[in-house]
Amino acid sequence: MINVVLHEPEIPQNTGNIGRTCVAAGARLHLIRPLGFSLDEKHLKRAGMDYWKDLSVQVYDSYEDFLRANPDAKIFYSTTKAKHLYTEVSYPEDCFLMFGKESAGIPEEILKEHKDTCVRIPMLGETRSLNLSNAAAIVIYEALRQHGFAGLQTEGELHIHPWSYYE
């Protein structure tokens, strides 16, 4: 199972969207305090829609608390400061994908300690960053793609007629 870690997230809508993505992807969400919102926040619940009740979520008081609780975690740190593209690494099935807070990202002290597992999403020119929930979705689904989208529904049907109706 993929694990998504948000280090001090600030915007409830982003966390709600990421929570919804986690449910769709079969991933677990880990939140590291301080949070910029309450877990009862209406914007968090609205963005997560009715999926929030199905989300596996764990909250930690600090980064150190998170590390103590997950001592063998293989963590990939998503940052605009990385040398490796998110598509250039192999994600283990039980990896942890960490994303930083919207205003500052993951603290550089953490990044410097883990430079080999820092990954970036390529962007044009002087673009500072992508929206947190979009960045998380991109990296989550790359990790899932590498494992053949195991356990996920990969086909769908139209509501009115099945695809075979149009063949």
C-alpha cells in the first residue's frame, strides 16, 4: 500500500482533495502537525466529499514522531529542489511519498539528509510549484503505474450503453 505524507499542510481543500485521491488509489494518508486547519473543517470535508469516512489517516505531532512510528519507511520527498525526476525512481509497493506545506515545501534540513530520494516534477521556466493536490496525484499515480495499477479498476463502461454497443 502506498503511503502519502503531508508535512505541515496549510490548506484544508488541498488535504481534502489528497484524501479523496488516497481513497481512490487505495493509499494511506499521514499528516504531520502543525496543521493549518482542524480535521473537522468544513472545507476539508467538502473537498474530500463523502470519501473522507473511507480514508485511512494517521496524524503525528512532528516529523520526528512520524519517523519513530515508521522506522523502516522508504520515503520519497517531493520537492522542486530535487535532482531526480519523479519518473526516474522505482517506488516500492509500500513506499511513503512526502509532500511539504503549500507556502514553503519540505524543510531543507530534511531534504539535505535525503538527497538521493528527493524527486521533482518538471515544470516550465520560473514556475515555483504546482498545486499540492495536483503534485500529489501525479506522483501517486506514477507509483501505482509502476505496479500495474494493482488492485485498481482499470476498465469502465458508459452509463447508457456498454462500449460493445458502439463497435
